[in-house]
Amino acid sequence: MSESQKLIADEQFFIAMWEILRADAAMHVPAEIDPVAEWQRMKIVSPSGAWSGLREAVADLLEMTQDVGGAQLAAIDALLATRGAPSLTAKRLERRRWLGRLLKRGSLESDEEYRVLRGKLDDVDDATFAESQRNLAKDMLLQYEARRRT
């Protein structure tokens, strides 16, 4: 999949997930919060910043829904499919693969990578990292922080 295809898929996922979250009263999304409208505005005002922000927004959605599983996950995946968007399951798998490549590389190259890895380590309930991976991730964060200070 090309980079532009990935961005289009991310946009479809982002818009569809917010439609689903807004319809779910249990998620308590205030009506005045409209990230989709903000996304549409940013695409006009600052296209390059909008695409970077979209990647962060997708990461935020994955974090917000990290505890969703079972029947609720299946229902969300089905709703996303009806909107022509990638499933939450697929986006989670994509994120796990990306994190695996990041750990294999052994260093962080952007604030986005730092933020996602920090979020992964801060989730104390997440048992998907082996202890060796967790230690490597901590070292990568420390190295990135040290580079940012200089």
C-alpha cells in the first residue's frame, strides 16, 4: 500500500470512528467537539500539518478504544466496514506491526514515534510487550529525550 493510500485509509477510519463514537452515548462525546470538522478545516489551511495531525488522531482513537474487545469490537468493525473504512482490528494489527518495526530499528526519529511508544509503555495494563521489549523501548525513549535536550 502506498503512503497516499495509507493516508486515505486513515482518513476513512478517522471519520467513521468519530461517527460511531458520536452515536454511542456511552462514550460521552460532547456535541461541541467536532474533530472531523476541524480535520476538514485543517486540510484547507495547512495540508501538511493536517496529515500529520491525522496520524496523531488515529493513534489517539486507538488509545481511546484499547480496552474495547469481544462483541463490542466486532460491532465496531462491522460498522466501520459499512462505511468503507478499515476495521479497528486491522488498525490495531497495523499499529502492532509498526511498533515491532520501530523496536527492531532501535531508535526514535520523530515526536510522533516518541509519543506512541511513550503511550504504549505508560499503559500498565498492556501485556503485549515482553520484558526485553519494554526495556528496549525505555532505552529508546531515554535516548530520544537526551537528543532533544542537546
